[in-house]
Amino acid sequence: MGPYVLGIDGCRSGWLACRLEVSPRQINFQIFSGFEELLRCNVNARFVAVDIPIGLWNDGQHRSCDIEARRLLAPHRSSSVFPAPCRSLLGARSYIDACELSRKHFGKGVTKQSYAIYPKIAEVDRLMTPKLQERVFEVHPELCFWRFNRQPMLYRKKSREGYEERSLLLNACGLEVPECSNWRDVAPGELVGASRDDVLDAAVAAQTAYRMHCGKAERLPRQPVIDEKGLRMEIIY
């Protein structure tokens, strides 16, 4: 088996992995129930690009990588970059608890959209080390699409127009993403736990992992800050 990279997007059933063979450039998809299982089954992946915050503050600050990403994606797609939570909030037992903790320590609540991905952020944060970050790194799909399009995408990714513009962009990058209306079209017989926009997000993450393999990937910010675990707070694109 030749070298390969992975693009990862969280989905209802766990984690959707897009495996991109370096040569020939072919992709396939698989769902893993847990991030630890995903890493264990792909110890030979050269790089793993995952759409989840890596590197977190403990004191309520905003990460500079999130601020810069929102600036680049303005005006259409800046809202797609959720503020990364403080590590101390990841253990909250409910949305109400998370809001109470956040207001107590930082003077503000959290959004339901942000809280919804806390379990996945915590799952990755438990496993991440500076050594692992040498090959497992954070991406944001809309920033990846911005890089290939040279401007923010015009339409929302869940719309028909948004799906089509992102599919065409991936095809232009040399990735033949299967035409799909849902997850069954991509992997018949698999557990239905991902949507078609998850497929596109995983694919563009894989393309960014390929750019890392080729030494062409870029980062926000250029000089990332290090968190208390020694992790770089950066977004690769």
C-alpha cells in the first residue's frame, strides 16, 4: 500500500474519514465511531487533517487563528468559524452547566452550536500531544475552500448551490468526489450518520493534508501561540 493522507470531519455517527492516496490520487470514505479508533487504524497515514479545534486557552481568550480565519472569510462565511471553547468548559455535563461556568469565570455564555461540538473537541483534546501534532493538525473546511477559490465561497454549504460550487472546486483540484444526495450514495450499506456536506468537508481536509505532504500548506497565524499542553493554536490551510 502506498502513502496516504486523511481528511476528517465530525458527523452524527462519529468521524467521517476521507482517505486520499498520494499516488494515484484516489479517495474513499469510511466512518469511525471514535477518534482514538480512527488514529489506531491509520497509524501509517502521513498526515491527518481534522476539522476540530486543537490547542485551547484556559482563560477565556479568543484564539488568534479563529480571529484571522473569520477576517479572511468575511463577509459570507465568517460565521462558520465558531470560537474555540476554553478547556475548562469541556467537562460541563449540559448546555446549562456550560453557560453557568462560562458566565461565572468569563462573564459570558456559550452558543448551542458551539456546545454541540464540545464532546468531539474533548475527545480529540484528550489524545493530542505536541508529538502527535506533528502529523495530526487542525483545519477549517471553509478556510481550505477559500484557499483553493481565492475568495470565500458564495453559498452556504448545505444549499444545493453551495454543494455544487464546492464539488466543482474539488474537481478542479483533481479530486473526483462522487455525486451524492446523502451518505448512502458514497458508501452503500454503511451506517447512515453523515450528510453530503460532511463528505465535501472531509474531502477538502484531505486535499489540505495532501498539501502538507507536498510541503505547500500554510498556517494561521504564521507564528502560533502555544497552549498549556504545548499544542500550537493554529489552523492549517
